[in-house]
Amino acid sequence: MDWGTELWDQFDTVERHTQWGLDLMDKYVKFVKERTEIEQAYAKQLRNLVKKHLPKRTTREDPESKFCQYQAFLQVVKELNDFAGQRELVAENLLTRICVEVAKYSQELKQERKSHLQEGRRAQQQLENSFKQLENSKRKFERDCREAEKAVLTAEKLDQDINATKADVEKAKQQANLRSHMAEESKNEYASYLQKFNHNQSQFYFLEMPQIFNKLQEMDERRTLRLKEGYSVFSETEQQVMPIIGKCLEGMKAAADVVDEKNDSQMLIELHKSGFERPGDMDFEDFSQPINRTSSDSSLGNPRGTLDGRLDPRLLVKSKGKRWPFSRKSKTVITEDFSHLPPEQRRKKLQQKIEERNRELQKELDQRDALNKMKDVYQKTPQMGDPNSLEPKISETLGNIERLRLEVQKCEAWLADAESRMLSNRPDSVTRYNRHLDHASALNNNNCSHDKDSLNTTHSDENQDTLNQPIYTEFDDDFEEELTSPIGTCVALYQFEGSSEGTISMLEGEELGLMEEDKGDGWTRVRRSKGGEGYVPTSYLRVNLN
């Protein structure tokens, strides 16, 4: 079934239907365009949301980034960013494959439809012109027949009229013959036009218009098929991003699964553990004793302070800072060796800095080796390059290596200092903690008041020393003890500049006394023959034990 056979007389209907189909295609393109605008606005809002909640600084600078709950939050935000990218991809595909391509195809169909309709109107106009010629020839034939019949009647009247002259009769007969001849010619002309019209009409209804209708039908079916594909693209575009969107959602779920509340609690301890010890008990100051009492560190009287029995204001300030950890902290000055930090945090910072410097040092060493290899290649094959052109870069690399090695040595010395201070504080803390437990146990067992007083007196004497003792000692405190004899000898393999606190300088080949072996931190305590003790790197020594 085709339009040319079944709709041969429905030209206007076919014209309206094809126009409606093109309007529907344009309507669908507009619908998809508005959908893409919604997708683009949605993706833009998601992008802005992600940008708003992503950290402004790098993750390494943010201490909260070490918590798994914060890492999970960042992962959710990043997955949402990928999700927004998929929404943008949906909008882009819809815009390209439907809005642009379908709209372009619609314009082509409009031009094709216009051409077919113009062809149909031309054929219709030709048939109308042929019909007009037929009508004109028919009216002329009819008119000539009437004139011829009238001329014949006039000639017959004159022929029967006795009063008419012969000349009038002849003239009337001639006129009748002329009219009859003209009528015959009009008849032939009318017959010719009738035959031509019938041929044109047959061509119009059985050949020309059916072809035009079939062309319009084929065009409309192609338009319908293209619209069908557009409907499929609308859903396929969404289906194509579904796997990636599913992965985004799975990533969000995986981020939620890695959150561990116990791990975050432990992380808080590792990040903010100060390494300081708990303050001891406050001493009882007995102001009922005579004013001229002597000062003693072990009595219930004055602790170390001024001569008039009052505490040294410096000790009070120092003690107050250690006893009240919840008070507002004053602004600290950041130092290169991180001495402004608590011992535990200082140790971690120094370890982190040593690791960073070692990585940089390894990179410079690799670059030095690569430059040396390149230099060897240039020396063996001069056409590849000038070996001298690499000297500035090699010198710069060697300078960087030396600088990084010195920085590593300096940081290792600081690290040894921090670890030694923490070790020097640990036994006193354990003893005080055990005494605290013994004291609590004694109170719970309802011991006699004499035992309580004895314990309190013991606590007062010891806590008096604790109050006057710093939280962690300096390296120099180790050297205030009585000088001991060396446990061996050692020779310096390299020169070392002891620029940090607790270290000591030595010259290459210098013989030193071994005072304390390396305890696993990479540092050995030595004594110079000229006097002075301190720590030096163990790798710089050749050790001989007694």
C-alpha cells in the first residue's frame, strides 16, 4: 500500500501530514535541548558543590586528612565529582546526537518536502492549463457551430425569397460555407485539445502524482525512522553512563565501609600525644614554722626559689604551663628543629623530615649517576654532545647532595636529642605512676593515719624534686654526672660538625674515647682527648671495644 494509489486525491492531506511530522521532530529537538540544559545546570551545581567542600590546602598540610572518616568524606566528594562528569557527558551526547544531528536532518527534510510539493503543484498547474485550453476550444467550437447553422438558415431564406437578388443569395451561401468550414476547424481543434487533456490527466493521476506521493511517503518514513532512532538515543545515552555512575556509587559505599572509629581514635592519639608527663602532687607549704627556717629541697618548707622563702616566679610560670594543659596556649614561635613542639610530636616531625630529605637525596643521587653516565657517553662519542656542557649541572647536583646530607645529619642529631629526652623522662614517669597507684590502694584499704602521713611525706619530698625538675632534660644534663672511664676507643672515618645541641665535632682520623654504644638510634656518645663529650653519627666511626 502506498500513498500514490490510496491517497491519489488527498494532496492537501498529505501536505498537512508531512508538515505535522516535521513539526513533531522540531518539538522533540526542543524537548531534548531543554533536557540538556537541565543536565548542564545540574552538573554545574554538583561541580560547585564539590569545589566548595574540597580542601583549599594540600592533604599533607591538613592534619585532619589522616582520619579515615575525613578521607572517606573526600572520597565521596570526588566520586560525586565523577558523577557530575557523567551528567555532563549525558548532556553533551544528547546535544550532539539529537539536538544538532536531528535538527540538521529536519532542515534537509524540509527542503526535500518543499521540492516535492512544488513538483506536485507544477503538475497540477499544467493539468489545469490543459483543461482551460480544452474549455476554450470547446466554447469556440460551440460558437462556430451556432454561427454556421445561422448562416445556413440565412442562405436558405434568401434563396426562397423572390425579392432577393442573385448576388445576395450567392453571398449568403458563401457566408454559410465559410461558417461551416470554421465550425469544422473548431471541431478538429476541440477534438485535439480533448485528446491532449485526457492524456495529461491520465499522466497526472496515474504517473506524476503517484510518484510525488510515493516520494513524500518515503521521505516521511525516513523522518519517522530517524525520530525513532532519536528516541532510542535518548535512553541509550543514559544507559551508557550507568556503569560508571554505578562505580561512583560503589566508590561512595566503599568509602563508607573503610571508616573505622577505633582507628580514628588511635590516630588522634598519634597526632596529638605530647610526650609530657602528668604533673606530680602539689607540696604542702607550712607557714607555721619559724620564719628563719633554712631552705631545703627535701623539706616541707620552701622549694627552690628566692632567699625570702617565696617561689621563684620563673618556676611558677613554668610549672603553671605544665600543670594546666587546658589553659589557653600562647602563640609559639616555630623553630627549625621543632623544639617548640611536645617531645612526641617533635620526634614524629623530625622522622618525617628525615624521610623527605632522604627521598630528595636519593633523587639527586640518581640524577648524579645519570649525568655521569651521559658524560661518559659524550666522552666516548663526541658527536653526541660536549661533556663539558654537563659540568655546571653536575656541580649543582653535587652541591645539592652535600646540602641534603648535612640536613639529614642535622635532623638525625635533633632526633637523637628528642629521643634521649623522652627516654630520660620515662623512668621517672613510671615510678610516679606506680606510686600514685600504691597511694590509691592504700587509701582504699583504710590504712592508719600514720601510714598515710608517711606516704604523703614521701610524696611531698619526691614531688618537691619533681616540681623543680624540668619535664625533660637537656643533653648537657647527661654530662653533669661524674665522669666515667671510656668503654672503648674509636676512630673518626669522616669529619663531622656538631652544630646542634648535644652533638660534638670531630676531625677525620681523630681518636676518640667510646663512652656509650649506639642504642639503635644511629648515634654514639664519645669523648675527645682535648675534653668534651657528645654524640656523633655511628656510621662515621670505627669502634674498638675494650
